[in-house]
Amino acid sequence: MSLALHELLLCCRQFDNDKATERKKEVDKFKRLIRTPEAIEQLDRNSESKHPKQLNWDAVFRFLQKYIQKETECLQAANPKVSATTQANRQKKMQEISSIMKYFIRWANKRGPRLKCQDLLNHIMDILQNKFSCAAYGADYNSILLKDVLSVRKYWCEISPKQWSDLTTLYFKMYLNPSGDTNRVLVARIIHTLVRGCCFQTKGLTSKLFAFFAKAMQNARHEQVFAVIEHIMSALNVFLNMCVMNSRIRVCKLGEEVFSTLLCIWTQKRPQDSLKEEIIEFFRLQLRAHHPRGAKTQEKGAFAVDWLKWHNLLYSLYETIVSEVSHIGSRGKYSAGMRHVAVKENLVDLAADICHQLFGQDSIMFVSSVTDIDSPQRTSHQGTPSKRRRVELGWEVVRDGLQKSQNDFDMIPWLQITTVLVAKYPSSVPLYELVPILTILHQILSQQRRGERIPYVLCCLTEIAVCQRLMSALNAAQRLDLQKLWAKIWAITLRSISSQQTEAESFGLLEAILHGNLTVPDKDFWKIFSGSSCKPSSSAAKCLSQALAKCTLPEQMESIAEHYLISTGDRPQILREAIMRWLLAYRPEEDIEENAELPSVVCRDFPNQLVSQILVVLTLKDCRTGMDFFQSPSAESALAGESPAQEYKDDTVFSETEHLFLQTTFDETPNYSSTVVSVREKEPMSSRISVKRVLKEKLEEYLLALVECLHSTVVVPPECQVRCADLITGVLRCYCDVGVTSEDNECTSVLFQKAKSFMLNAGEYISTARNKLNEELKLSSLKTLVTVCTKCLHSHTKHRAKRGSSVLFLQLFPARFMNDLVQVCRQLVTHTGKSHDDCETKGDFQDSFMEPQGHGSKDLFDDDHDKTLEVGDYDNSDSSVGTGKLFIWLDIKHCPTGSQWLSLRLSVAEPYRPRRLQV
């Protein structure tokens, strides 16, 4: 035993000295010794070796427990009837005693959990279950439990189901029957954490949790501290998310019991925004449990324990939401400076759900006999409510909200609500409301005033267009009125494309109009894709693809050659060529400047192979047939149950559960037989597709010019080179799909060799960057590069609609490219000190899975919080990656052709902290 440990051992043995002064002296000495580097190193080594006869952290912890016990016995034996000064000194001593334990635990576990979880929990439970010691040390021990036990993954996984149950019993009792000096905010935070632990780590505690929340919410109306209600509400939402699938009736019953209490808190106590967020989330969960996917009646799948009570609650919630929206508008009128006008998505979603439930095609504008549930008055003995009020319902409310004021604060919330309502429940829009609503939206759009409303108007119009496409019962007069309105809206939208603030929304609206065949595009529309009014973007490409699929492309257009300053001689200017040049930002060779701006097609991410498909379709004789061929679902996707007709995908926590409710109630199963039949009918379509050789040669010329443009630029980011290679191989692949050429022939083409050279350059960049991983810029660039490669691979495999193998793009990757990525991964593992097993289990949990000081409602165990980034999940704007935080997994499989399949996944991890890896 070293001298430092020997001195520490002698100090610990003096903890049970009968003299208080000696114990205090030894404790002061203990604080100094426990921080010495030599003692820490020796204790860590002994704890890892687990030798029974050596002093380690657990042995020191046992000595310290005896000291706490000794001091507690002395305090209990002291005379309770003393002066105020003596009592204050005793309180100070109690704080010093408990702070010693907190101090020791944090020094012991500073480099990772060294103390045994069971010993820690047993000691904490012993202290808190004793009435005297809980009053003396409760605050510090609550802090120890929250910050030093429940926030450590290794401890979290070692807590047994019985201990979870014992802890919840203890803290539920502490919350429901608090003593005078109980820190209720801290207790509520611990309950939130314990509820999460019970939901993720145990089974069989559902009844206990239901009983606790029923009692806790009864007292919430009288709670004065909003933070306490917020943590309890957050815990309740976590619990309901976990148990609703198996306990729908109990969830609905609990919701109906506490609904009015939460409405009272919302309307009368003016809670802070964070608490209001939790209340809104609770209401959303209840609506999904009572009305899965908007079902209104029991025959359609809705459920309520007491339908009369539930309907009254819905009316009260509706009135509260309308009042909240009006309050938001009134605040904007008197606010100075810049304010965010839009309402938060969760409130908008809740408002849309409640409007769907209460609005009916034949509903009365004013509904009376609504119980004032927030009033303290009770119902009379005859059973009639003591207060009644009239609630305005129906689409008239929506129209009034859209036109009663020209203020953005009044108008935008109703635009948001209308958008979500129409998007989620298009069948609930009455036929006679389409023309009035569309007229109002057209008026708002035509005003073109400054403000934030225009993007919201465009989004709302987009959903109206989708809704109208689904309606088949419109009469001739309605169709004529709607056609005139859409023609006016189309003209205004074309002008708004020039604004960067509304470009994406404008293209989205044009795409929806084209998809629904609501109007016929004019020449001004095609000029957008042959001029310089806007650059190619994802939204523009989607709109163009829809136009090619639905409309006949004019062969010639006037006044488009001058946009590119090119001479076409006596040959008429062909619109197809102009669109190709616009997509590829083509310039004649003599006009190419050094260090010119890179084309958008290699700087931005576009939907999977959409640009390649558009370019190839433009060279075909029949564009509509070609686009239909590329956009039709494959037989594999149809048989897998991927419905292309699904317009709205609800990504909330209840989407799967709601679907389950409907399936178990009505044995409802999706039927995609018609999709499979249509796929089989379209199989031989490729035999009817023919290409125009002149246009195909022009496209190859433009692609080679794009390559030269990148070569003439001094510095080209590697991800741009990968995108260019992806674009070229995508074009070659599309020609293979339509049967114009074969993959063997394309592999020897000039374009394919150019694409291969770009991938070689990207591989050389990786070889250089792997030696500079300590530079933030290099590491961030590497992250972007690998993500782009992932998206390109994904688009050539999973999202390819046709049947051929994806060997073209895969053959671009040289062996060195993948080997260098593997070396980068190894260097990062070595740099951070992680083992191979640690990296493989990275997807299970995040290193820092809980932040004790964080917000109570934050779901740090959510899968999305620790996400392995697949295609479409990564945001290029997020480049804040530090050294040693990037981990790359490579799954390399051999294809039948001998090419290698490269699957890349990215994940960002926090700095290493030891933890138990099995859950």
C-alpha cells in the first residue's frame, strides 16, 4: 500500500471517534487527501482490479457511511429544546455532513462510475426513508440521486425493477405528502426521471403510475410553482406515450378526469410557455387516443368513457384555443420591434384536430348548452348546468379569422390552422366552402403587402389544391368558379417566384395545381425554366417534373436564346435544350470564366435522381410517357406496401398507435392490389420509349461542359465533385432503364470516365484529410463529403424505381476510397480511446443520455436524439463537429458483379464517458 493510501486509511478509521472535534479534524484531512493525484490513481487501480484486501473507492464509501451514521446518532441524541443560535449551528452542521458525501461521490465518479450502484442506492434509500435523516440531509441526497445516480448510464442500467418500484413509492409519497421544507421542484424533477426509468427499464408498474398521476393532477390546480406542474406534466406525457398502445381505455379515463384541471391552469393562471407546451402535448395525446386519425364516432373507431362529458370538454378546449389565438393577435398589435408572428406547430396541430372534431358539413353556427367547466359553480340537483354560453362553430370562424383583420398577427395563425386542417382532413372540407375560402386567399395573395403572410398563404393554397383534387362531387358551376380563381392565383404565383423568401412555396403551389389539373400552364411558366429569373432548386425540379408528367411540352419558344447569349443560327430555339442548359447552368466554352460560380446542380441536394430523370426525359420523344415511366412505383415497392397515394403522413408519436386502434377495431388492412396491377401494366412501357439522338448528343455536350466548368475552377469542394459524378451516372443509368443502351457500354463512355475521375479526386481528398483530423474545418468537410456519398448511394439503390442493379455508381468507388475511410474511422477510435465494441454499440444510446440540469420535458432517450443519420436525415447547415466526435461505419458487401457495396452512416457523439453498454 502506498503512503498516500495508508494515510487515507488511517484517516478513515478515525471517523468513528467519539470526540466530535477529532472527527471534524479527520474530515477536513479527508477532503485534502481524497484530491491528491497519487491517492486517486491508486484508488482507481484498486477499484478496477477488485482485490478484496486493498483499499478502493467502495471501501472508502463504507467508512464514510459509518461517519454519517455516527454524526446522525449524535444529532438525534442532542437536546431538541435549544436556542435559535444553537439550532442554526446544528442546521449548518447537517449541511456540512451531507455535503461531505456529495463531495466524495463526485470525486470518486469524476472519471467514470467507480462506486457500486447497489451500495449507493441502498445508502440513499436508508437516509431518505428515515424521518430524521431525511429532514436533515434530504436536499443533498435528492441532488445526489438525480445528478450522480440517475444521470449515469451504467447506474441507470444496473437499477433493478424492485429498486425502481421502491424509488417511485418513496418519491410519490414525498410529493403527495410533503413536509414543510421539501424542495418540491427537485422532487418533481426526480419523479420525471423515475417515470422515464420505469417506462424504459421495467414492466408492471402501470397501475401504480396511473394512480399517482390521478392524485397528483387533482392537486395541480392549487400548485403555486409552475416548475412543479411542468415536470409532473412532462412525466405524465412520457408515461402516456409508453402505455397508450396497451392501455387505451385507462389513458382516456385519466384524460377525462384531469382535462378540466389543465384547462383551468391554462386559462386562469397564465402559465409560462414551457408548461403550456406540456399541457398542449397532453391534449394532443388525448385527442389521438379518443379519436385515432380523426375518427368522430364509435362506428369509425372513436372512444370515450363518458361521451357527454368528453364533448363538453372539447367545446371548452375549442373556446380556449380560439381565445389563445386572439390573444396572440392582440399582443402583436402593441409589441415594439420584431416579433415572431407564427404560432407554434403543436398548438396549430391541436387547433386543427379540435376544429375537425367540432366542425361538420351541416353544423350549426352557434351551439348552446355548453357547461362552464372552469367555473367553481356546481350543477344543480336537477342536473342542469348552472352556467351556459354560446360557442361559435363552423367554417365561418375560419373565414372570419382570415379576413377580419389585415394584421399579420391576426391572420397568420388562422392561415396556419387552415393549412393543417385541410392537409390532415381534406375530406372534412365542405364542397360549398371551397369557393369562399379560395376567394379570400386569392384576395390576400393579390394584395402583395409587405409582411410574413405570403409564404403562409401559398402553403394554404397548396393544401387547398390537393384537397380539391380529391373531390369528385363538384358541380359544373363550382368547377367553373374554381377554375377562374386558380387561373388568377397561377398568374400571381408566377410573379412571386422571383422572391427568394417565397420561391420554394411558390413552386410547391404550382406543383400542386399541375398535379390536380386545375389550370393549364402558359408560356410564362415554361420561361421560368429557360431563363435567369431563378436558379435550379429542389422545389423547382419537383415542379418541373410534375409539369413534364402532366402537360405537353412546347417544342419551340421565342425569346429564350438571348438568356444564354448563344447563337442558334437559322434553327428554331428548342425549349428542351433551354431547360437542359438552365438545369446545368450551361455556358459556351468561350464564355467560361475562371473561378466562376459553381452551378447549383452540384452545390445543392436534389431529390433522388430527379434531375437526371428530367434531363433524360427531355431527350425522349414523349416526355409524359418517359416521366410516367420513371415516377411509377416498382413492383417491389408496391408489394412491400408503400402506397404512393398517401398524401399526408402523420409523423406524431401516435401515428402507429392510431393505425393500430383502427386495425384492431375494424380489421382494417391497406389494399394495394390496384397499385400492383398498374405496375404490371406499366412494365412493358420501356419498349414504347424512344430517344431523340440529336437531343441526347446535346445533353452529353452540356454534361461535358459542366465537367469542364468544374475543372476550370481552382477550388472545387469534394462533395460537389461527388454530386457531379452522381448526376452523370444517374443520366447514364436512366438511359439503361429505358433500354437505349446497356450498362457495359456506358462503363466505357467518356462521361463515365469523367465521373470516375471526380471520385478519384474525392478519394485523394480523404487521403489528405485523414492526416489532419485535428482541424475542425477538415473534419467538418469530411462529414459533409461522407453524407453526400451516403445520399447518392441511397438514391441509386433504395429509391430507384426500376429493376436494374446499381453497379454504375458503385463502380466509381476505387478500393482506396473505402480503405481510407476505414483508416479514418480507426484513427478516430484511437483518438477518443473507444474500443471497437463501444463503437458498434453507439446506436443504442447516446453517451450523455440525460442532462440533470436540462429541461424536464426533454426526451433524451428518444431514438431521434441519438440518431444514425440516414439519407434525408442530415442537415448540411449543422457543421459543428468537434475533433474526435465523428464516427463512420462502413458495411462492405460484395455485389454479384464483383463491385463493392458501400453503405455509410454518420453519427455525432459526445466526448467519451465510461458507461455500461448492455441495456
